[in-house]
Amino acid sequence: MKPSFFCKIALEGPFGLDNFAGSLRPPPTEVSAYTLSKIFPAVSADFAQELCSEGTKQDRPSESHSKSRSQPMGDNGSTASVLYQTAEQFHILVDSVEEYAIYMLDPNGNVVTWNTGAQKIKGYTAREIIGKNFACFYTADDVATGKPQRNLREAARRGHFRDQGLRVRKDGSTFEAEVVLTALRDDKGKIRGFSKVTRDITDQIRSRESEAEKIAAQKASKAKDDFLAALSHELRTPLTPALAAATYLEDNAAKLPPDFAEDVQLIKRNVKLQARLIDDLLDLTRVTRGKLRLDVESCDAHTVIRNAIETASSAIAAKKMKLSTKFDAKQHHILADCIRLQQVFWNLINNAVKFTPPNGQIAIRTFNDAGRFHFDITDNGIGIERERLASLFTPFEQADASVTRQFGGLGLGLAISKHLVDLHHGTIEAESRGRSFGATFKVTLDALPEGAGKTDQASRASKHPPKPLRILLVEDHRDTRYMLSRLLTHFGHHVLTADNIRNALNIISSENVEVLLCDIGLPDGTGYEVIAEAKRKQRIKSVAITGFGTEEDIRRSKEAGFDLHLVKPIDLHELQEVLDQVGAERA
């Protein structure tokens, strides 16, 4: 027998060597999962097999030795020898297991045996812990409530007891433990003590908690995305008839008093700007990931700035502010998304108005430097503390919490502006000498060579299709259906309308339709059902018109069979190009 064995198991008492060996009934012929399960009946067979496999892989007896132990026992006293050998092998098995604390307690809960795994997990050596009560492994709160002795009573009453909770190491640190406590009885049913198997499951608990947090975060993110998508749809939908009406009035400007022509342009421009603001504010994730799509063209930056000023004019007038402009840039055409660029300038002008007191001053200046276009806006407002300048372009942050209370806002305008400027390969920065000294914001962009940015306005004017088309418009929003139908009819097309799937399918079955314009969200289903039936019945060009505009929405509509996905408010110029193309193909 190995000397170390005596350090791990007491020689006297209910767990003395003879009694320990004698507890193995019937006497096994070799140390096995069967042996372990007899000592720890609450341990599952799989668990016992796992411990055996781990414990014996380094200490597996030789074949000859195994054979000698498997010989029938005679009456010459060989039984005691076999039991001693079995006990030793069992000790080797248990002692070599490092992932589990396996030890025994006397009837009062005092530690009697101690394996390597127990020392590794709990930190005590055998000399330090044997003879001490196992209550030292519990937290002070558990000891105060009598949990250790209560667990022993439960194990005695039920045969075994499973528990999970915090346990204390020698150094005072705690860990999450999974415990199996088993009562051991003699032939007369009297409690001889308890066996205990403890496993440190801290990592598993953390892993489960992390996974649970991840799942919860994913659910919360999806719920947020679903809410924002629905909100976006509801906010965008009313803009479509407004934009269609403005386009119709613009196309019939000759019939309007001259004073109204500029107002129509103002309405159209602001509806488009509002649509972009909704898109950005409700989908900030897409902004921060740099996945915004830019419709790049040659823009007259001075015109864009003037439009932004006009949009903010009512706020400027309400505070009786003095606005001065100095457009010194000779090269003021920029390859950019004009609406996005206007959004940047409007954000900066709006900020200057918001943070400048009534009767204050705002100065806007443009100039060129080394082929670059510079836009500076300076105000004499509340200013910005220098240590806060770095956080100005962070989403949901403003210079001061008091600023939010006093002036309102979500703190998104500057963050969105920075992302938009970055997408245009430009720079945006803020300067201020501190509180009460006003602020200056600077935007720098690449300018096109002088003369290169002039566009042919006539080429961008609305064109009528070369051939009138038969169009089915499926839209349940009454104002949108009315204005789009009116505008398309004005363009020379023959328009049929439906407000639900049933009416749409009836028209498709009885009419020759060349173009399908279909909303996705309908009262009795979705536009996917309409396009599926339409594609089966006839060759048709199809356009999805919807307030849902995420990448997933676009992918799904394409997979359903739509040729184009337009997000409300519909880009009527883009829609007209599609109709022109279809008309040219069928002329």
C-alpha cells in the first residue's frame, strides 16, 4: 500500500481501512465504475464511468496483476488481501481525479478523507482539513441558517442530496459548486457517515449567464429593430402623398401663380429632407456602420447651403437673429449626395440657432484652399468647454447635461453629420474658446474643378415615357393611392388601383397589366402574395413601394420577385426612370 494512502484516509473509526474495504459489497474483482457507484450510489453511472476513466488512465494495473486479482478467493485468508488491494486501487482512482473534490464525512460532518481534486478546488491539504467540520466550506450566511447540518439531515432522510450554490475556499474566495451528498449506512441501516462529490461549475455558470445575456440582448435588439421598422413605416408613409403632390404641382407650375412656384420647391425639398432625417434617426445602427447609400451627383454647395438656410429661416426669424453670409468659394461644385449634404449644413445651422440667444449673430463663410471647399459657421452663443469638444460627435451626447435640459435634442445631429461628412471623404471639426465665447464648426470637402459641376437642368427635367403603360397600383393608404394615381395619370399612363390583395388579384386575372406598383404591408396579407400570383399569370415589371427599408426588407422583396424596391417617400425621379425604361422596351 502506498504511504500517501495513510495521509488521505483515517485508520480508525467508521471509515477505517477495514470498514472502508468492507463497504464494497459484493466484493468486486477489480476497481470499476461499479465499485464507485456502490460507494457513491447517488452518482450516475455515466459520471462514475467518467471518474474511472480519468482516474485510471495513469494508474491502470498490469494485465498480470489484474488477472491475479480476478482469481476466485479461497478460504486461506485471501479475502482480506483482495479487499486491501481493492481499497488501495480505489484510493488511487479517487485520489488522482483533479476535476472533482471527492471526500468522506463522519456522521457529524467532519472530514475523514481528502483527494487531490478536493485540495485543488478548495485549497486545503489533507493535514489541514481532515478532522474539521465541512461547514467551513459554506458561506457565513449559510452557516448562520444551519444549511450544512440541514443538508446532512436531508441526505440521511432521502439517501442522497443534490445541491448547487456558493462554497468557500481556504483563501476566503467563493466558487459556484455542484454537490452530491450521499448517506452511507451499515448492515443495520445505521448512518456511518457521508460521501461527498463537489464540482466547481463557476465557468459553466458564467458561460450559461453569458449565453443568456447574449440571447436576451439579441431579443431586445430584434424587438427594437421591429419597433423602429414599424415606426419608420408609419412616419414615412404620409410623406409619399406629400411628395407626390409637390411633384405634381411642380410639373404643373405653369398653371400656378408665379409666387407659388418657389413654395412648391420648398415643400418638395423639405419632404425629402424629412424623409432622410427619419431614415437616419430611426436607423442609427446603419449610420454608424457606414452602410448609408449615397446618391452621388454634382452639387452646387452654395445652392445647398442656401436651401439649408431657407429650411432654418423660421427658427432664425423667431429668435430675431442676424445671419450674415459670405460665399467666397469660386469652386463650389461638389461630387456629393445633395440631400445628405443639405442635412449636414442644416444640422450645423440649426445647432447655431439653438445654442445662440435671441438677437444673436451667426456668420457663414465659404472659401477655397488647394482645391478644397471650406464651409465655416460661427455663432456668438453659449460656446463649448474645451474638454468637451472631443465628445461632440458622439451619438446621444451633448456638451453638458444642462444643455439637454435647456435646449432639448437627442444629441444625434452632430454624430450623423460627422458620419455623412466622412462618407464624402471630408472632415468636420468644432472650435471654441470656452463657455460664453461662441463656437465655430468647419466642414471641408473636395471641390470639382471650376466649370465641371455645371449640370444641364433641362436633362434633369421630368420626361414623359415614350409609351403609355398600364399600371396596377396596389396601396391601402388612401392619400398615397390618390396622389400617385393622379401623378402617374398626368404622366400619360393608364392606372388601375386596388387597396387589398383580393382586388389586386381580380385585376391581374382580368386585365393586361404591364407594371405592378405594390405596397408590401396590406390589410389582408402582403405584397409578396400579389407578386407571386402576378408573375405566374403574365410577364410584368414590378416595383415594391413600402415604408420598410432595411437591407433584410430589400433582400426579401427581391427574392419574392420584385424588380425594384423603393422606400417611401418614393423617389419619383427613380420611379419615372423605371417607367421610361419599360415604355422604351415595349414601344
